[in-house]
Amino acid sequence: MEERILIVEDESGIRETIKIFLKKEGYKTFMAKDGIEALDILKMEEVDLIIADIMMPRLDGIALLKTLREKEIYTPFIFLSAKSENSDKVNGLDLGADDYITKPFEPSELIARVKSHLRRQNNFKNESEDYVLLKDLKLDLKRKCVLKKEAEISLTNKEYQILELLMTNLGRVFSAEEIYERIWKEKPFGTDTIIVHIRRLRQKIEDDPHHPRYIKVVWGIGYKMEED
């Protein structure tokens, strides 16, 4: 089945360039010059991934993402950002963006990121439908929430993202540094942030945080979740 990608970019040259490279890879593309046009397209078309600039007239990329997430639309979302837009980029990631690419970018890098996110999305659909189960935990990928014995657990955005990373990769060990890079999308300055988040997660999901059943330490390497 042909995968469909929405390109939201106010600079026509960049928009057309992205379209050309995506079409070469066999993707069907839709194009919008701002967030308003993007929302109009999404009312009529289903897409598998959105690539959006941050700075755009009328409705920018941050506002577009916020609107979609408020509507509980969790289509994979990649930001295009200038180096000067770091604070906006961080806000976007906190709202639930999946990735960002800094301008100017290599077409090969863009294609690699697109393939990675589409592959991940397809794995979710094929392997787990809308959720992942582990013991008494249920990760609802559609609603972006976690339930224990069918009771929803209140998590921050970062806590959910860490738990999603571990639960959708059962058995795989992630170092604290790798978790930070994947969730915060930047190089870590240390491991304290991840240690704190893991401790808070354990307090919320474990029956006994001092003897965890879910998030396990692989000493000297990192953290993992796995079926017994």
C-alpha cells in the first residue's frame, strides 16, 4: 500500500524539493504552505506521516501539532527547524513531536528519518494493533496513556515517552544516555535526569518500587522491560 506524507512548508522551493525526493522513494505526497492548509487537507485525506516547518504564517508548526494532539490525532510528526528555533523545537517535542531535522538538511537524512518513523508506525499497527501488554500494564498507543489493571496511571509527557520506548522494545537494554537522546532529542550532560524519571515511573507503576517487576536495571549498561 502506498504510504502518504503531508509536507507543510511555506517556502515553495523547499516544499517542492522534499516532494521530489519522497516521490522517488514511492511515497504519495500532499503539500500545504501553512498549518491552516494542512488542517484542511487532513479533513479530507488520511496520511501516514507529517513533515512540517516550525515558522510559518497564519498557523505555524507548533500550533498545528498542538491542534492535532488536542484532537487525539497521533500521526508521526517531524519538524523542520532552523538552528535559531531551538526553544520552539523543544516546545514541539514536549507537545509530542516524534523528531526534528535542522535546516539545511541532507535529503538522505530526511529519507532515513521518514523510513524509520513509518517502519516504527507500521510495526505498532502490525504487532500490537493499538496497545502493548506487559503483565498488568497496558500501553495504549492510540490514546497515549498507560493503565494498570485497567486503571489509568497519571504520567507526564516525558514519563510516558520513556515507558513507551521500553515497552515497545521489550527485552532490549537502553543506556541512560540513549534514552535521553531519543526522548529529549539532544546530547545528554549526564544521567541524573533519566535516573530521576525512572525513579518516578517506578513509584507510579510498581507495587514495590524497591523491588521492581517492570523496569529492570542491567548493571553497568542501562534499563529494560521484558516478559518473565
